[in-house]
Amino acid sequence: AQTVTQSQPEMSVQEAETVTLSCTYDTSENNYYLFWYKQPPSRQMILVIRQEAYKQQNATENRFSVNFQKAAKSFSLKISDSQLGDTAMYFCAFMNVGYNTDKLIFGTGTRLQVFP
Amino acid sequence: DGGITQSPKYLFRKEGQNVTLSCEQNLNHDAMYWYRQDPGQGLRLIYYSQIVNDFQKGDIAEGYSVSREKKESFPLTVTSAQKNPTAFYLCASSRTLYTEAFFGQGTRLTVV
């Protein structure tokens, strides 16, 4: 069974600094997608970034980038120039692609606090 | 504007009652999902639907039921058989099963 593990329940960072959130996953499949979602206090889930497993190049979206290590099954999120609005829960998610694919699997989340 | 609308935002239910949570999308997405979120846990899949008139159980379907009579709508009924229904419920949709999901703003259900 596929699993997603986020080992950091809480993280904090000072405004303008850089922070990295960790995520590991377990799968025997070769073709899949990985996502980072952000859930601010409003509780609206917002897609931050997406990575296809077949792409070697790490995805980037403005201040957000990932470090995708397929062999290590690691998918960390780096937030550069942290802003107060980045304060939120961050969820790593995995989706298999293939015959038996059917759902998005989430980790337990990392609560990020950005301090002024 | 396109999006996913969940209603109501807050819902209170007496023990033993069934209650239905609404989820509507105007994104023309084929796939729709219901997740449950509890403190300290990630999102857990209740039900999902790939297409109209078809749906599949997720990891925690017991005590819940759904229907998908229209592409735009995927209501979730929390039945009296659900032993611990107090939670935050999130509805999502995606263009297909293989693309990223977009979420509604959630419904907070409390059993009183």
C-alpha cells in the first residue's frame, strides 16, 4: 500500500528566511504524481506545487520549489523568502497513475509558522 | 467564477439523525471526492466518483453514503451508523483521476 510520511509536525521560520518541509512516500509503482497542498487558517486547501515522477527536473512555482529524489522516495518543499501569509498547514500528497490508480493519499501535515 | 461550493459551512446534528452535505462544482470536472479531516491526521478519503452514476468507496466509507446523479453535484450523507461523525469535511474535484484536485472550503459537522 502507498503511504506518505511527514515527520515534522511543526516548523517555524522567520520572515524572509528559507524553510524546507520534508516528505517521504512508499510505493512500488514507477509512475505517479506528487503534490504539496497548503491549508491556511481559513481551511481552504490550495495546491502549491506538483511533480510528475517521470520528470527529473524539480518543479518550481515562484518562491516554492521541490527537491524530488525518486530513488530515495523523498519529496521536500522549499519555501524561499518566507512571508507571513505562508503560515499554514502543508500537506504532501501522492497519486498513483496506472491501472489501479484511484485516489490522492495525504500525509499528516506540517504546521508552518512564519514569524515577523 | 469557476469553483467548488460546499454548504453549509457549519452543521450541527443530533445523535441518530442523518445529515447531507452539499458539494457543487462548475469546473466541468469528471472526478469528485469527499475527504474527512480530523485533528492531527491527514485527509482520509470517504468516497470518490470518476463519472456520473458511478462512485467507489474510499478508506473510511462506513457510515456514509453518496450519489452522483449530475456531473456538477456529489452530495455526502452522514448516516446515524457513523459512530464519530464530528469532523471537518472537504469536497474536491479534478478534471480526471490523474490531475490535481481542487477543494471546496469545507463543512464543519458537529454532533450535539
